[in-house]
Amino acid sequence: MTTPLLGVTGSTGAVGGRVARDLADRGLAQRLVVRDASRAPRLDGAEVATASYRDGDSMRAALDGVEVLLFVSASESADRMTEHATAVRAAAEAGVRHVVYTSFLGASADCTFTLGRDHWATEGLIRESGMAHTFLRDSLYLDFLPLMAGEDGVIRGPAGDGRLGAVAREDVARVATAALLDPAAHAGRTYDLTGPEALSFTEIAATIADVTGRDVTFHDETVEEAYASRAPYDAPGWQLDAWVSTYTAVHAGELDVVTDHVEQVTGRAPTSLRDLLSRG
């Protein structure tokens, strides 16, 4: 049986890069779709195609012959939905049969986390395209949590005592690889990808402090304080809304979710925050 050509976007990033390396280690042919070929990883069996989600013609050319595609969501921007719509249409027109898309936990038209609404809309575009699909609804990334602390070691946001079942990017990558390797087994499936536990930001800060020795604490802001403390960054409104709603989604309980989907798909228990930090 001929192995279908796999396409991987986001190979210059953390999730897509891990997937691309895993596929190469297995000796599988793949096409890395990147905006800048000079940044693409050099992997055995991997060809590189230059394309942008914003450019339908370049995407169609890059995806010609690809049957199964890892579609890593575009970087946050004011017009990310335009990029996604262009990329999905190009994939369908190029003949892609199955899309594995990195979505967000609890994605819906009215979820609290504003960017989760974009993911819901993108899922809809993929469904409507007629391509088979697998949706990976990732919680917030464990890897990102230490970066949420400011230079003073304080994590600030209106999360209250809400809890968060954050997931390691390496676990998301393993699930994505499994779906690419056996798309038929994962067709039509939506996986809620979380870590093994849900922690409050107070507990997250305490864990980071305990493992790293850094003095890290959590300060529960009001929503008004959250916007005010981020105002010096002079970010556009959509970006401020995304930053603040990360915390209000936790406060609302929408990310207080722990599933066994990582282990169900990969056969391995998901990584905890303590384990991730302990590796250095």
C-alpha cells in the first residue's frame, strides 16, 4: 500500500516542529509548508514548499499531492480568520482529503476566550469544505505558564480561584502525529487535550516557585485592573481582549477540564507541570 503524502504546517514552531521530526524519525515522506524556507528544519524525507495562509495560489501549489494535512492555526492577528478561510479553501481545492487542525478547548461561538471563537469558526469552515477532519482542542499550553509571570515574578489576571487543565505542547504533537499516521481511525473525532490535573493560578505559581526556585506568585486582578496593567503595551483592542479573556475563561470554569484523550490516543499519560519544569 502506498503511504499518503503528509503535509505539515507550523514546522518552524513548537508543535509542528515536533510532529515533523517525529515523522522524519519514522522514515516517512512529508512536505513542510512554511513562509520562509530558510527557517524550515532540515529533515530526511522532507521536502519544503513556500506558501502563506494569506495567499491561496501559493497554498494550492504547496499542497498539490498532499492527502493528509496538519493545519496549525495561524499566529494571532486581527485578520486570522481571513488567513484560515483562504488556507482551508486552498487545501480543499488542492485535493487534501483529511485535515488535522489545532483548535482550542471549549471552542464555541460564544466562549469567553475571544480567540476560541475563531477556532470554532475555523472548525466550521473545515466541516463545510467536505474534507475529513480531526480537531485537536488544546487547553492552554503548560509550556507557556512560566512566561505569564512578569519580571517581578507575579502572574496577574482576573482568574480568581478558577482552575486550568493546561497541556504540554509535546503531548499535543504526539496526538497530532497519531492522527496523521492513521487518519481513518481519527476521522470525525474531536479530542479535548489537557494535562493530568487542573490547577488554580495560585497553585501554578507555587509549583513554578517550588521547582525553579524563582519567587513566583499570583495576583488576582479585577477585569478593569487587568486592562489597565496591560495598557502600557499599547496593544490593539483585539489583543488586549485575548490576553484578559485568557484569565476570565479560567475564572468562568471553562478550562477546568481534565480528560484522558492524550493517553487514549497515544498510550502515554500526559505531562504534568511539575514534570515539565523538572526537566529544566
